[in-house]
Amino acid sequence: MLRALLAPALFGLGEEKAREVLLAAVAGPVGAPRVSPRFPDQAGAGRLRSVGATGPRLPGTLPRVWNVPARNAGFVGRNDLLTEVRSRLAGGRTVAVVALDGRGGVGKTQLAAEYAHRFCGEYELVWWVRAEDPALISEQLALLAVETGAAQSKVPPEKAVQALGHELRSRARWLLIFDNAEDPEALADFVPSGPGHVLITSRNPDWHGMASPLDVDVLARQESIDLLRSRTPWLSEAEAGRLAEALDDLPLALVQAAAVLTTTTVDDYLVLLTSNASEVTDEGRPRDYRWSLAAQIRLSMQRLRSLNAEAADVMNACALLAPEPFVLPAGAGLTSDEDAIWRVVADRRTRTRVLSALHQHGLARVAGGSLHLHRLTLAVLKDQLTPEEHVAAAENASALLAAAYPGKAQEPASWPRWPDLLPHLLAIDPTDLVSAEARFAACEACLYLLDRGSAAAILPRLKDLYHAWNALLGPDHTHTEWAANYLAMAFSAVGDHDSAYALHRDMFDRQRRVSGEDHPDTLATASNLAIRLAGLGRVEEAFELGEDTFARRGRVLGEDHPDTLRTGSNVANWLGQLGRVEEAVELGEDALARLRRVLGEDHPGTLATASNLAIWRGS
């Protein structure tokens, strides 16, 4: 058969030319998988050939029935995915259905088109259906019925689709591609039976039961670099790597960036991406994409809001957080029932609906009650917020962070839950923390890291919190004082005792003037100021202030209050440093006994007091 097909093509050719034609026939259709001379992938190409990546036709020939979009000449990589798609489709089922799912811009449509072109020799019929609007699917399948001769052109679409179903049941070697289908139920009636293959692309991953879902993720880093350099050859490997990292290896973003880079430098582009991600990802849209990345995200959010406004609120809130998984908190006893975001936290069914909506729209990865926005999606979404939407997003983000707050950073029971929340409390802009609970949680996140030796790393964040709230609320506001207190502790931890002392001295003087000497906040600052004095070597002054604060706290808070006992432990330590060891041991023993009773044997405060007491007992 192959000989008969080739005979006309070989007639009259010399030996060398005839050899070229034969080799081309073996290689498959024009545009079949190529091996880049710069970045060879012989193993990947071999795997594709082993599963039938080429067919028996002469180069350039396609199935008689064919309407697949033109091939993307710049397609890069994806050999493992193409092999997996082919293996699943050719696995022996009567009708094999594979659903390629993933977020917008990840290359699902390009992958489906590349599959059709690479494997066109395995099919006698390949038909592409734009499936984003289910109402338009019947008409497209009716055209296929006419192409196959199953129906006449004047037959109503419903009858033509029915006739097509009968036709495909009697045929083999056909492939239908439903591009951008979002609703499995809406598509179910259009998937035919028979010995053929169906390929679906969708942002919705919920195709179980109807199709074999196959997740399409971003490109591997080297594939991203290859893609950029194939379109912008002047880029160095290092420059392409920087871009690929900044763009999350997302194919559409990479292609758009390559177009923009004809008129700007890599450094300028990265600055633009940081300052205005939405604008820069709206530029350079390739002809074979209907929408730019920014437009895709904008349209997806519009659809999401029309279907589930609470899910859209959660997305906007998470756009102000970190590009890390965020566990949507489940609260109890919350009173703000009229606020949508609190319903998400307080009501399990609402929370489930929200997570399901986000999962189906492909804007975030959802698993185990957590949602994960990719960095580029987050940046674009944040830039697209209107001023009014940003205000609402800040309120909702603060509510989510407050609901997820694990408890005070120095309480051991809270420690297991802090690592998951830390990235978000550190990433959100200080001005987007708009509730007392969220602001306190942000300060406690810094304390959690301070206690683990990360003072130098957390110092810039504490400076940002302090300066932002000082400008917004004033120096006498409680929230500003929170930030100042934690900032002073960080200064002290890095050895900048003068700055630490200056902050606590200023706070103490203002609080005594505004609130009085016995106010709990004044006493807390007095206790911290005594510690700062000791850090400067002014132990006598530290002892005098500490002793006075210890007595006041005992009267105001009670002798067994943890804050009173911590101050007492500090006073005992300073007594020892001043040579009054017997008094130090006596006060330390009393404080230790009370701390063990109040906080427990293994609490950090108890252990610190026990350690200091051991020192003075051995003196």
C-alpha cells in the first residue's frame, strides 16, 4: 500500500531525491515532532514515535475531514504529556475520552492542537469543536455530519447530530476535540459512542466519570527557556531563566513577553511586571489566542462573580495575600452573619460551595480545604481591583487572617498551625490589614519568627508595620504601639539596643501621660523598658523599674497573672546580676513555682525562669 502511494511521488526522481522522499514519508506529516538542534530531546521524540506519532500518509497530507486550527510552529516540549494523551486514547476502550484540565494560559488548547497534528496519520476524521458555549455545539457537530455524508445540509441540527452519532458508531479512527468546555453535564449529550477518541480541554478538573482527567501544568523551566529563546534569540540563557521564573513558566505569559521584548529590555519588562502586572500581561497577545492573559483572568472573574459572588470575594481577598496555599478557615461562634466572608468562614456548606466554584473555574488550585493562587495570577488579579474592590478585598482578607489566627506565638499549642499562615501575614500590605485582630496576628507572626532566631529577616517587616500604622493611625494608637513594641524587641535581638530603648522609652512616657502609670498597657511597656535598660548594661535602673512594675502588676493583674510572674522572673535575674544572689534565688523559686502551676512545666516562660534560677543556685 505504501509502495503504491509513493510510486507517483518517486517517478522520475534520481536515487538521492527518491531517498529524501522516502525518509520524509517515514518522518510523517509536515510539522511532525522536531528535535531542536540547540535543545535535543531524542528520548521524548522516540517515545512519541513508539505510540504512533506519525501515520502512513505522505508529508503534508491530512485526513479528508479536518478543521483543526493551524499548527503552532513555535510549540515547545510537552513530549511526556503528548505521549500520555496518546497512551490513554489508544488504550483499547471503545470510546476513549481524555480531558486536559488546567488554568487559563497553561497551553491546553495548544496541546490539543499539537496532538491532532502530530497524530493526524492515525485518524481518518478529526473535528475541532469550540465548546465554551454549549448552545453552539450542535451546529458545529451538524457541519461534521454534513462533511461525513451522514446528513444533508438542510437537515435540522438536532437530526444531523443524531445521524452523526450513528455514523461514528460505525466508523473507526476518528477524533473529536471539544475545546474550552467547562460544564461536564452540558457536554455529556454530545460525546458520541463508537471506536473513536475524544479530547476535551477545560479549566474545570471535575471530569471524573465521563473522561480521564489529565492535569496540564506549566512548562518545565528548560522548556520555558527554549520557548523564549526560540522567539527572542538574542536572550541569554540567564535572562530567559529570570523571565521564566517571574512568569511562573506559564506558556501564554511567556509568548506575550517574547512579543513585548522586541521593544523593551528584560530589566524594564520585569519592573513593569512588578508595578503593573495587569497592563503588561495585556500586551503581546498571539494571533492564535482569543484573549490575553489579563483578559482571561478578567473574564474568568466576571463569570465567577455572576455564579458565586462569595467565591469572587474570596479570590479578591487572596489576591492580597501570598502566592502560597491558604487554608480557608472554619470558624465557630462568629457573630457577623450578614457579612458574606464570615458566612464562608462560619458555614460549612457555604465554604464547600466557594471552594467548589474556585476549583471548577481554574483560577486557583484547590486541595484539602486550601486554595493556591499562582504568583502571576495573583499579581494580575490584584492589579485589576478597582479602588472600591480593593477596600472590600482588604476587609475580607483581614477577616480571613483573623479567623485563621492560631493563637499567641509563645503558646506551644499554637505552634503547629503557624507555619501555614506565616507567608500570608508577612505578604499582605500593612495598609490592607484593617482590623485589630488581623493587625495583632501580623505582629504575632513576627514574634513567632523572632523567637526562632530570625530577627534580622523580620526587622524590615516590623519597620513597615510600624511606619504604616504610625502614619495612618498616629503614635498613640494601640495598634501603632503593638508594632513599636515588637519592633523594639527585634532591634534588641539584632544588638541595636539604643533603637530598642528609644522606642520603649517614648512609648512609656506617652502611655504614662495618656493612660496613667497603672494602666495594663503602661505596665507592659514598663516591663519591656526595664529589659531594654538591662540590654544597655544599666542593670541597676532596670532592677528599680522592674521592681516597681512587679509590685504594680501584682496589685492590678494579680500575683499569679502570667505577666506579673514574668516580670518577677526578670527582677530575680537582675538581683542576681547585682550580686544579691540569695534574694534572686528566693524570688526566682517563688516565680517558678507559680509559673509551673499557672502555665505548666514545659511552657517557654517556665523553662526560662528555671534556667535562670539554676544559674543563681550554682553561684
